[in-house]
Amino acid sequence: MGRNRAYTINLVPDQADSPIIVAENLTKTYRSGRLEVPAVRGVSLSVERGEFVAIVGPSGSGKSTLFYLLGGLTQATSGRIVIDGVDFATLDDAERTRLRKHRIAFIFQKFNLLPTLSAMGNIEVAYSVSGRKEPLDTKFLDHLSDLLSIRGRLHHRPSELSGGEQQRIAIARALVTHPAIVLADEPTGNLDTKNSDAVLNMLLRSNREFGQTVLMITHNPEAAQIADRILYMRDGEIVRTENGNGGGTRAAGIGPSAV
């Protein structure tokens, strides 16, 4: 699939050859009274710009916690996270939020659409919250709407949309800000096979056509096969890595937690 130059992300020249996501010896431990529950144990990894990486593991493997750590939605107990050349540890809460808004888009299993707004209203609110100074790129939104087959559904409220349509609206909401990184947490978890395929194809297209780095969390090894690289997690560690169908000869990029 060829890239569409009109919508390719512009990279900062002096960072263009460096990984866009780096985690070093990352840990996350939850505490309940005297009980400590390690969710992520010493994970190190890197994700190259424009790479599509899937993280696979059963419930309780730590993959969703790792997702939240890499997205800056929760703080690590120890270790280091660098996003697009910026160390999260050097940022205060406001700066971390600003980095997320400008460089990262999130797609969740739960669609998280505001029920009182139309689909278009949900997209417009998300764009406004992102803090971008330039107006919403309506031509790009039209392009996304056509790709996602939602152009005729933009004026409907979430209750009037199917689950697949709601997830496709959520994807448009995420991509319309031209993020450098797309983080998707079980994006097909609530969908049937047809809609799951549509969502996976759109994630692949956002990676190939728009030049966005995609990191997808999934429990489904078959869904993960569309990625360049697949990381398998168990008990808070990355235990194995392999190429997906898009992997070719990409480097593994895995640190000391791989086996």
C-alpha cells in the first residue's frame, strides 16, 4: 500500500532516525495495604518511527498496564520512558498532558463517545481539546470518513450507531489530529469479525498511508499478525518477539526482558 504524501506526518529532522518510543527497565507495582502486585517487571523496548507493533498476552499479563505507561496515562514505579525524544520524567503533569495531546492518539475497547453529541460533535470536541491552533482539516476528515464508511453517520448520536460504527467514529476522532503515535488498546474487543477486520485494516492504513507509528494491545494473536512486529507478554514481562506479516527484516528492538 503506497503512502499518501499529503497526509504523511512531518518528522523533526534531527530525530527522524531515532526510535519514537523507548522504554528502559520499566516497572509498575500496585500496592494495596502491605500487598505489592507487580504488573510490569523490568520491560525494555523500542519502537521505530512508522513501525506497527502489536503486544499480545492473556488477561493479567501486564500488556494494558504497559500501554498506559507508554501513553503517559499512569506513572511508572521505576524505569524510563522517552516519547519522540522527550523523557517523560523531565516533564511536569501539564507538559506531559500537552505532549500526549499533540503527539499521541488513543483508541480504546470502549468507544468513550459523549452520548449527547453527534459523531461529528465528538470529533470536533476531541480536536478542540487537543489544543491545536490550526482549524480542523475538513478535507482530511472527509477522506477518513470515506475510508471508514461513516460519512453518512456523522450527524447521528452514539445510541443511533452500531458498535462497529462507534469504533470507526472513535478511530476518526483519534486520527483527525494527525498524531505521530496511535495507541490502540483491544480496539476490536467488542466487535464482530466484519467490523474487527474493518478496524484492523484502518489501523494498518493509518500506519502505511499516513506514516503513523501504531502500537496495538490485543489478546488475539491472529489480529496481531497484521503488525510489523509482535511482542508476547506474560507475568509482566516480554517473553518472546517475532515478525508479523508486515515485519520483513525489521530489527527486534527488544531489551533485556526478552527471552
